[in-house]
Amino acid sequence: MSTFVDKDSIVRRIWGSADTILFIFAGASAEFALNKAVDWLYFTGKLPADPLGRLFSTVAYAQKIVFAEEDGALHAIDSITSVHRTVEANRGGKIPDEAYLDVLFQLIDYSIRAYELLHRRMTPQEKTEVFQVFHRVGARMQLRNLPDNYPSWERMRRDYLQQNLTCSTFTKDLYHRYRLSLGGFRYQLLLQAQVMLAPRQVRRLLGLSPVPYLWPVVQVYKVVRFLRLDRLCKLIILPRKYSGQVFRLDV
């Protein structure tokens, strides 16, 4: 049986690396907090109660899609859709279409940004490949107004960054939750990762420092990873209760 994502795809290299995944969600956590529909994420209470726990559950779904055979991946996507429909029914409303697209766009954008930060510049063909995989996810979820190709996505992405982000009370509360979950030192690492990864509009709304102080550390980390000392680094940057989970992200 065929796989949902080709075995030689750049998407598998991106989502099979714990390092890259952690940076994807470091960047996305900034934009997530600014989404105008972030109140939906508070409805069940699971996100504010355990932001890192939700991160790892989200990663589990993403990896299930990327590394599964076709039928298994489609089942995982349908499960995500079913969960959202249940939340909508319980709240008596509909999650805005823009919110679904925002999250899908984040997965595309931060997959590319994180890989390029940690590895190398991606080719136009590789970026298109990332877009196509997540476009298939969106199509299976029956999302409306999906862009047809990567250039169209780039244009829509710029518009969404201008139109669908705001710094709200939910934004401030979620960042407070990040700090509680991570502690002061790790929280500062998260902010610095966001400085390096987040688009200008996101950094401006959050008031993030314009200086990427962590940039030299990332360069050192590449050497550390080459020497296979990165396990120690992961133990340092994540609270102990999550450190075991991060090692299972490497596929």
C-alpha cells in the first residue's frame, strides 16, 4: 500500500527530526497565541492547562499523518476533523474557516522556517512539496478557500498575517501559561526561538526583541548535534516530565 507522504520526501526529513519539530512549535506557539479565534482553544481547557502536553499530542497526530500508509493517514485526518466537530457541537458554534487555514498555513510556513534555520536553504521544489502535503490534509478536512499552489499560498499567507492576528487577553494569558510550564530560563529560550522564526508581523504584535541573541547558540548546537551530544541539550531545554517524549519524536 502507498504511503501518504513519499518515503524520500523532504517532509519526512522535517517531521522525523525532534530538533526541527521543537522549533516548528516554538515558532507556531507565538502565532497561535495571536490568532483571533484562539478563544476556541480555551473552550475545552486543555491548552491553557498543559501547553506542552498539547504540543506533543499535536505532534503525534502530525507524525501519524506524515509517516502512515495512505489509509492510516486519512483516518488520522478524519479523527482530527471529528474532534473539531465535537467541540463545535458542545459550544454551539462553528470554528471560523480562517482559523483552520491559519493553523494549516502555520504548519507549512514553520516547517520551512525551522528546517532552514537548523539545516539549509530549501529549494523551490522542496517548499512546494511541503505545501502539497499539507494542502492534501486541508482538502481531506474539506477546508474552503485553499490556495491552489505555492505562489498562491505565499500571497494568502501575507494577507492572513495582516488580517487575522491580534494581541488579546488570551494572548497574554497563554504566554503566562507558557512561562509557568517552562520556568523562567526555558521561557526565555522559547522567546528567542520565536525571534528567529516568527514573521515580522508576529514579532511586532508580541513586542519580541529584534535581536536574535540565540543565533550563535543555534550554530553551536549544530556542532553539538553532529557530535551526538544533542540528547543532553534536549534534557536541558525541556522540563523533566516531557524530556522522555521528545526522544520519541526522532523517526
